[in-house]
Amino acid sequence: MQKLLFKSIIKITFSMLVLLNSLTVLAQTTFKDTGKSIGIDNIVGQTFSIQSKVLNDTRKIKIYLPESYQETTKVYPVIYLLDGQHYFLTAVGFQQKFIHNQQSPEFIVVAIESKRTKRRTLLGDKSAQFLYFIENDVLKFVEGNYRTSTDKLLFGWEMAGGFTLHILATRPDLFSGYLVASMSDGRTIRPPLSEGLPKDFKNKKELFVGLSKNEPWLDEYLTSIKNSVKINPPKNFSSHFQLFEHEDHWSTGYRTIHHGIQQYFSDFKPLSFKSVDQIAKFGGLTAIKAHYLKRAQRYDIASQVDDETVWSLLTSTLKADEFTQFNLFVEAFPLYFSQANFHPIWGERFGRFYIKNNNKMAIEIFKTLINRFPDKPQFYKALGDAYLDQKNEVKAQYFHQRANDILQQQLG
């Protein structure tokens, strides 16, 4: 029904947004000497033209869908970018990097473009109409045509940053995360957050504000915003402020998108522990499993504990010589040695920790590692050492010799 409703007002235009190295234009080129064409266009997203009655204008939005979108049925978070013509490719690039490093889930990127000649009016005198356009045209179109989750972020820079704060104060239900860079100084529209904040929010809201240390004219407004959210903080609300030392007024937007997305999705990154004290402070294995279950429910992903987390549990207890805890974690994740992603060096260290504490288990671990890494001589050597510790000299000699033979073959 929603698709039919918007069919009359949405004219879809497929624009060729082309990237070189994921961010710049790569044109298809024909060389005269060979007559062969090289280069393949990298198309990033689609452009839609929306005829807005309330603005009496045609507005453009760009939409990028994650690579897995067509292969799944799950829902995806969305980030909406004001002045999106400047930040669309930036957000797409950050998403791809974040996914690679497991710093965020995949998310849809929506860029709401602005026209320079009309921007100040839209964010000032016509801000009410612009907000109506965002809510009733953009949001309804995106949510009516794509699988979106309840995680919705809005980003705005400068005057659009002040406008973003205005939405947080007056219509907080529209988005769950608000990313604000170098917000307006208030002389052209309104002092940031002059409307105040609700006493509490029904659902969790998060604010991230990014500024440059080279923007002293915004100090007064930064203090005002901090006071608004810190003195009487609403329920279900968190705020984060960051000053960028080496940025200027024109570059804070990019850093704010980067750090704001990381902060908002901070629970997505795999847990990592550096000590047994950190593990205990977090709540131990029970709390870790509960965290991953909650993470799975929020992001529509598997609830299994990440390999990186298990590795940090094992290395922390190994370094502390806490074998009881170490063994508890190994038993909790029985497939770790046969399936997890870890460097073979650590496999040997973990196995040798068992030699001096539970030799029988050490033998089983090294057999598993040999089956998985048959070309690694260190595992044969370690298995031989484990048998030697059992006074089984025949098997010890056999595996020591196997280790030497494999090493000789590799050395040529």
C-alpha cells in the first residue's frame, strides 16, 4: 500500500554514482592502440527524486543498500545524512571499513541532498516544512520500501546540526541516534537545544556531538548543550562529546560520522579482555553470553560468542596462570581449537598450558591442531613433548621425528 501511495510522487532516477577506489569516479576508457575497453563502473546506490508538496520543490535523496541486503530477509539500521551530497560516499566507505573490522553492523545509507541557495531558508524559516518533508516523505518512503530496523540515526553539520538538535528536542521519536557536528551558533536560527529536552524518553536515545578545537566561537553553545543534557539527564538517554584537535569547521562532519557511528554501535564490536580482573568486573562467562544474546536480538545476527572474545579470555587467563578459569573457558567453547580463527602460535601456547596442568587434555588438543594444521611442525613437537611428560618415549620419539621431517621438507 505504501509503495502505491508514493508511486505518484516518487520519480525514480537511477544515477550512476561511480567510484575510483570506492570513493572517486572511474570512467570506462577505450585505448586507441588496442581498441579494448578496460575498467568497470562501480555503481554506488540509487538516486530518487521526491516531489514535495509542502516544500513546493523536487528534492533528491540517495540510497545505498548493504551488499548482503538482497541475500537476506533481516532488517537493517539506517543513517540519514543532511546535506547528503557531501557525506554519502563517506558514510558508505565507513560502513564497509567498519564491517571489515566488526565495528558496526551493515546499515542502509540515505543522503538527503540540499541546494546551497535554499539551504539556509530550509533550516531556518522553513524548518517546520523541512521537518514535515523528512518525516512524511523521506522516512515513509524508506521504511515503506526497505527492511529497516528501529535503529535510525540522523546526522547534521553546522546549521543542519542545530536542526538535528531541534528534532531531538521536539520530535525525539523520529530517530534513535543523533550525530551533530559544529552545530549552528544560533544567530541565524535558534540557540542549540534552547527548547530543552523531555524528562525521559520512551526508547533509548543517543547523542554524539563533534567539534573542532579550532572553533572557539562555539564554546558557549557547547557548554549550554552539555548543561542541558548533564544537569538533569533524561531517562533512556546518553550523550557523548568529542573535540577534534586537528580538524577545522569544514572537516568536523566526517570525523563526527566516523566516531558517532562507532559510539552508537559500540555494543556490536566483539568483547575483548586484557586481564582476569576485566573479565571478573564484566561479570564473567554468564554476563558475556548474556551480552551476545542481547546483541543478537538487536542486530538480527547469531548469538554465539565471537572468536576474538574467546581468544581474549584464554590469553588473559593464560598470562595470569589461572588454569581453573582457563579450563572453564575451553570447556565452554569446545569447538574453538577445531574451528576458530586464531594464529597457530597461540594454539601451541594454549596446548602447552595444558601439558603442565592436564596432560591428557593437552594430547587431545594437539591431535586436533595437527588434524587442522597438518603442515605445522610445532604441533607434532608439542604432542611429542606431551607424550614424553607421560613417560611414553615411543610415541614421543615418533612425533618428534615427524616434526623434524616436516621441518626439513619445508626448508628444502
